[in-house]
Amino acid sequence: MLKMIGAFLLTGGCIGYGLSLNITMRRAEAEMKEFIYIFQMMKSDISYRKETLPQACCHTGKKVGKKIGEFLLKAAIKTEQEREHSFAYHWKREGEQYFKDSVLPKAEQKLILNFPEYTGFSDEQMQITVLEEFISELSDKRADMDICMKDRQRVVMGLSTVSGLVLTILLL
């Protein structure tokens, strides 16, 4: 009887581990969607409110809130306070702090961290164009994540279930 209980617990633990990996993948996709939304809001602020990139970042950070909003606010505020460094420098520093707890894959993190290096401060239309291209690139990455995530979720659940059963058989 104890062996059966142990077998169920072992199998359940492996399945639970697979579920936790699936939840992490879903969180990464949700975080990517949130960044796409943020960049769309920043683009709107630049085109309609005629704000600079740091101002749009600050305005968007206030609207978004949460930890991601703090990242945006800190980058914008530090750019205004510490004029010896560029917005790209502060974006990267604050982004590195934000991404310590992020579930986004490293490639997407790097892409987002390098975002300001592609924009210019003087030309509003160029910033809007770059933001549109960046949003498009993030959307493509998110679509790829979605396709891969569905396949990975099936594989993870299958492998975790099979590994639980194999371990149970070995231990019985």
C-alpha cells in the first residue's frame, strides 16, 4: 500500500513539475504581450502628444504601473536627472534590474534591452518608424513563442508523465 502511495506521489510530483514549466511559458508569453502593448503606447505618445522617447516612457510607465511600469519610470526619470548619460544607458541599467526576475527568454530580453540604441532623439518620425518596426519584430517573436510554446507544453507534459511512470516502475 505504501508503495502505491509513493508511486502516485512520485508521478504526481513529476506531472506538477511539468505543469510549473508550462505556467512559466505562459507567463513569458504574457510578458511579451505586455511589452508589445507598452511600445504601442509609447508610439502613440510620441506621435499624438509629440513627446520625446523618455517622456513617452515616463507617461507609459505611470499608466502601466506594476514592476514593468517602475522600470520605465526609473529609466525616464534617471535620464532627466542624470544628463551625463543617455536614455539608452539608463534603459539598459534599469532593464537589467527588471529582467533579473523575468521569465522572458534571454534573446527577447536582449532585444528589449537594446531597443533605445535603434532610435534617435531628434527626429520624431524616425522614432515612430523605429517603434513600428520594433513592435512588428516583437509581435513576430511572440507569434513564434506561441507556436513553440504549444509544442513544448505537449512535450513537457508527456515527458514529465512518462518520467514519473518510469521512476515508479523502477522503484517498485
